[in-house]
Amino acid sequence: MKVLRILSLISITAVLLTYAGCKGKGGDPEPIADVQFDKLKKTWKINTVANSVTLDGVDKTGDYPGFQITFSGTKGTPPFDYATSGRPSLSPWKASGKWDFGTAVETQMIRDKGTADELAMTYSVTESTLTISFNFTGTGYSGRTGVVSGDWVFKFTL
């Protein structure tokens, strides 16, 4: 009987040591929103050599020679910030504001959510390029009125 107890204890100890030595599955994967935020949290510039800004398919890159946008904030705590510089006197972009991800985090962002300026945008981002598309239906930002309504595509690089 004593031998059975000892064998049982040895067996239980062996099983416990085996499981104790196993590595866990690791932590939870990083949320997609955090991964996308890390890709976006940079200062993006217009490449003036290529057709980087279009309005209804017409090249407007020449109007945006120094345009850049910076996305910032703290990962996991939306809304995030954006700031622009080098925009022309009439633009579909405000100087600064807030943004958040849309329902499809990997392709949608909402600019100035919950305000009169709210705008749904589609984006695609890699390590070195960012493309943002949206349909703007306002008069533009800058105090001047003019035609900036339409389908915009902005192609940025680092």
C-alpha cells in the first residue's frame, strides 16, 4: 500500500511539473485598433511628383505642395488628434481636429465625429504610404468659399 502511495505521489508530481514547465499561449494579441494606430501615428506628406491629390479624378497636387497631416494621441484612448499644415487657402481639411476609427477599423476613420464637420473617410496604410479617400460636401475651410465638394483622394508618404 505504501508503494502505491509513493507511486501516486510521484505520478502527480511528474504531471504537475510537466504542466508547470509548459509555456502559456502568450498574451492576448494586440487589438487591431492599436496596430492600426501605430501605423497612422506619424507625419504624412504629399508626394508632389506623383498625382497625390485628386478631386473627382482631376489632379490637384499642385495646390498642395507643402501639405502634411500628423496623426497623434495615446494608443487605446480615442478620440485621437490630427493637425494639418501647408494647406491651400481653400481646403476640405481643417487646421486640426479629432478622429476615431470607424466600424471597420482597418479601413475606416471618422474625422471630427459628433460635430457638424463629421466626415467618414476610407483609408489604407502601409509602413510608408497612406491613402485617404472621402466625399466632401461643404464649402471648405479657410473663410473663403469655393468648390471643394466632391470625391477627394490624398496619397501620402513619410
